[in-house]
Amino acid sequence: MKVFVNNKEYSAEPEDTIIELCDKIGVHIPRFCYHKHLSVVASCRMCLVDIEGVKHSQPACSTPLREDMRISTKSEKTKVAQKSSMEFLLINHPLDCPICDQAGECELQDISLEHGDDHSRYMQFKRVVIDKDISPLISTDMTRCIHCSRCVRFGEEISNVKELGLLNRGEDMKIDVFIESSVSSELSGNMIDLCPVGALNNKPYRYTARTWDLRQICGISPHDCIGSNINYHTYNNKIVRAVPSENPDINQTWLSDRDRFGYEGIYSEDRVKKSQMRVDGKLVELDFESTPSEVNNLINNNIKKYGKEKIGCLISGQSTSEELFMFQKIFKGLGVSNIDHRTKESNFDYQKNYPLMPSLGCNLEDLDEYENIILIGVNIKTEYPILSIRLNLATKNKTRVHSFNFNSLDENFDLHCKKIIDHSNIESFLNVNNIELDQGKTLIIIGPSVSRSPNQSNILQSISKFSSSIDAKIGFLTESCNSTSGWLLGNVPHRELGGNQSSIIGKNSYQMITDKLPSYILYNLEPEHDFFDKSLVESALESSECNIFFTSYITPMIEKYAHIIVPITTFAEADGSYINIEGTYQTFRPIVQPSKNIYEGWSILNKILKLNNLGDYSVANIRDELKKSLEGLDFNMSKTDMSNTNISPYIENKILKESYRETNQTDLIVRRSESLNQATKIKNKLNYKNMNNEVKKSYIDITK
Ligand code: SF4
Ligand code: FES
């Protein structure tokens, strides 16, 4: 279709509105209530434009295009209309920019500078709104609100949790909550970004810095396997806030609260700032230069003393791909096969038939192409909040989502069916007669509650058989943000870098712990939280002769059982990369500089590699190797067959201890975020009654 904007001809899509066309061709139209991911309400009237042949100016956000339409965004009529709208919007706005955190990035400030007047004709008293303490993450100054309703529509349309509402009318209209502190969804922080003025602000960041003093560096979320893109803002070499970096294929314009506030954990008091070694039963500081050789001596002495098969090497799936690459390079190079990143698992019979790497089986943006999505052992709302946005939209389209979990947990999107299942009955339960499927494509998504199950292999086998019977695809959502790299880069005892079978099959993480080896190397892992059974790990560490910890944080167990502690960087202080669950490889650079005695993880591993004459890498070299391993891989696997697995019998009545993962406890950084911990406390308080009821429920409930 042919249209004219400011006398220039453009070809346009017939379904576009004026504002959509102008955004595409780079013609700016001021707006407040319009947002490309929200419904159109056309309430602020800031986007008024002049259309030839139409008497009054029309809102560009709600006016569809028509053939030969002639639009003017710069005419005198347009300017007068926009100026008048601006004047109305500023009537009740306090104009307190000098004390407002939004100043410098405020849409109202920018637009009023361009389209407003330099004086006000309004001489009456301005409206004042009393604020409520709505959340530990969001501060409010509701007197600044211009009633654009973006925050309300976000709750209604995107997060599907209606937390804020528009109350009253006219002069008394206000945005409010019904119960104090009740803004507690896992996606609540997005309302801060959506608010075009300083009415909703980032509470932990409040009054920390002025926006024009901040440096912005893009990073990738280390808190889940979706790989959201994040712009970190730093001030004096410290991250002070995080906002979404738009990536239409992954997180669009959204971020989960965990991704937004998780960085606070970097500044936790229990960060290890210097290397330490145990001498006469006490940990003493070790100097920076000699640490790599001390660690290397210890590793090699242990191999000599106990034998290669007696060394246990465990690394977190939250480590960067560079760290995972270097870790296996050292230990496999030294002939140690006991290497694993699956520390939360305890049943590994499945591993031989497992795909090359866990993958969602499709791109995130293609989820809405499935008629049926079956979630097994996962709570998307709390574990992968950003994914819940995609599923919410998919359910509004044509997708039926079924949730089968071991616990009764709610989702924030419509479920066609929700059932609590028991491990022992899963095979009989997964039956076409029990599950009401729509005609069309089906995707089964397996979550971390399955991988944590002591009956994981049995469950995977049942799912595999079921998927074949209904011709469904299988996808995975993993425990850590980079578990895919863990598999692909050979941090498993039975596969090499790139996925080839190892000639010698080492012990898996469960065997390493239960066999009580004389020496362990733990990388980026906390014994208290990152294993399937805390007490088993403790007794393994206690009986071991030498435990080497590469860690960012010190915990009571590390302090008690470590023979050497090497302080390493977090994701924010070093170059790194992650492979997300759809197979996207994303790199990032350091956001802040680490303190001077902390090692970049990959670089200390490289020093150890070099000391053993096993190679010498730079970040660029490592990435070249990684890219080679990724070449030609198909993450959209058409079929995953694990039905031939030889499995041990089902473990009777062994109920999962930790099948439910608390949103803000998923990894060692997020666990230390003070704001998120406060938010969790409040949420638990609000849900207390509900939780009590859940506990009383029968565990096994396979009913229609
Ligand atoms: S609080 Fe902000 S986002 Fe919500 S209606 Fe007011 S101005 Fe709009
Ligand atoms: S942006 Fe069009 S009316 Fe608000």
C-alpha cells in the first residue's frame, strides 16, 4: 500500500497503524500510552497527527493506514495538537525533575522539552497522591503518574498477574494496589521500564546515581537457560542497576526480577578476596602470583598419590563456556575421567542415550506454533519467568498447555490441564487416554524437577515412549544457565568435547560423592546448596584428604573442608559466553573490574593448563574452538529417543526433597541478592495461607 508521510512516499503494510509505520521509517512520533507489546488504548493523545482530509488531528497509535493516506507529523496543526496534549498532561505533574531518579531518561521530560511550552498557564493546586509501599523492588511517586496505564496493561496482558489497577475517575483517578506490598510477581520490575515518568522506580537503585553518569555494558543473564540480554549500568566500577537489552528472539523488551536484581549478589560480604591455603589446620592467605603453581602442585601430587580414578572434578553449569572448556581440558588432559557438572542429579542410567546436549527443541519465538505443550516437572512462572510471557501469548493464540508436576504450583498463564503426578505412576499416567490433546504439533518440555528426581531415568524413559506414541518433540529446560555447554564441552564423565563417547567412562557426580574419593576439585559450587544431598557431600568432603575450591564465595563448609581456596570472578567480572537452551551462543565482556587478587576463572585455569604443557589459550582461541564444536549442530532435534535405556528399578516412595526450586534461590549469585530475598519473604508472607493448604494436600493426585 502507498502512503505519504511528510510528503514523502512510502510503501506500507495494510495492517500497520500510523505509529508502526513511522517507527519503521524512522519518523518520530511522541507517545506515552503506546507500547509495541501492549494493547492500544489511545488515552494520552500525545501522538496526535494531521491527516489530509480529516478535520481533527488523529492518534497515530490507533489509526490504521489506508491507501494514499497523507500524514503530517510536522505541520502546524500537529504541533498545536501535541502541545495542547502536553499541557494537559503536565497540569498535575509535579515537575520535580531535580529529585527524580527518572530524570535524564524520562519520556515526559524529553517530550515536554520538544513539544511542550516553557511556561504553565495552570495556577490552581496540583493533585497529590499518597504513596503505598507496594514492593521491596519498586518505589512509587504516584503524584508523578500521567495515567498512561502501561503498568496496568502489562499486568493484564503480559505477566498475567493483575497487581496494579486504575482506581476512581477524573481528578481522583490513581494507580494503586489493593493490599500493601502486593506487587510480587516474578516480572514486576518491567513496570519500572514501562513507566514513562518517575512514578514507578527501581527501589534498590533509588538515589544511587544520576542516569547521565552511568556506563552501560551488555551482559547475558546467568540465572536461567533462556539467556536474557541485560544492559548493566555501572557507577564507579560497581553495577548499580540492570535493565533489559532488547532482543526480539530471546527476552524481547522484558526481564525477570531475578535477572534485574540478581547482580546484587556480586557484592555479598562473603566474597573471597584472596587465595587461602590450609596450614596446620588453619586457612592462611596465599599470594596472588604463587596460587596457580600451588594449585597445580596439589592437583598433580594428588593424582600421583591416589591415582587418576580417585580424583573427583565437579563444576557448576553456571560457569561460562570458557571456564567449562578449560576445566575439562585440564582434567581430561591429565587423564582424569571423573568429571561432571550435573551436581543436582543422582540418577544417571539415562546418560548414554541422552541427546548431544539438552535443548528446547525449537526456538523460543516458535513456541506458539505448537497446538499442545506438555510441561513435565517444571514451574515456568517461578523457574523461567521470562518464558511465561511467551507461553502466555501462545495460550492466547491456539496453544493448549498441560502441566504435570510433582508439586502443586500455579502458572501465570492459562493451563488447559494441571495435574500433580507421582514418580511411580508416571508411566501409566502418560497415556493418550489421560491427556486431552488437540490435533497438531506437540512439544513435551522436561524441567529440572525431573533431572533432580532419584527416578530420573525411569521418568525420561516413560516420557520418551509416550512422545513416540503421539509423535511429539521433546525439549528440556535445564537446571543452570549453561548446562548445554556443560554437556557439549565434555563436562560429563562419558563424553568428550563435542559429544563423542569417551573411551574411559568416569564416575558421575553421584558416584564421586558416594564413593568418598580422597580428593575433590569443586569449581563454582557451594556444597550447601548445589548438590542433590547436602549431608552426603559433607561427609565426602570430610573424609577426603584434599579439597580444592575455585569459588567466588566462602561458605561454612568451604571454610571447614577446603585445603586451598582460589577466588574467582563472577560472570560480571570476566569475559564469558553461554549457550542458551535454544542453542544461541552469546558472548559478553567484563562489566566491572574484579578486585586485584581475584582471578578471572578461565585465565587461572589456563595458567594451570600451561603449567602442565597441555596448551595455552586466549579468550579468542577458546571461542574459536567452541564455535568449531557448535558448527553443524541441530538444536531443533526432531526426535529424542531414550526409550532403550537400561534402568535400575524405580526407587519406591522416595519423594523429592528439593523438587521445587524457589525463584530466587536457583544459583549462588541470586541467593545473595538482598532485594530479592526481601521480595521472597514478602511473597511467602502473602502466600502463607495458600502454602499451608498446599502442604496438607495429598502428594499423589492423579485425577481428572
Ligand atoms: S504509574 Fe507510570 S506506567 Fe503506570 S499509569 Fe502511571 S505513568 Fe503510566
Ligand atoms: S500514544 Fe497515542 S494516544 Fe497515547
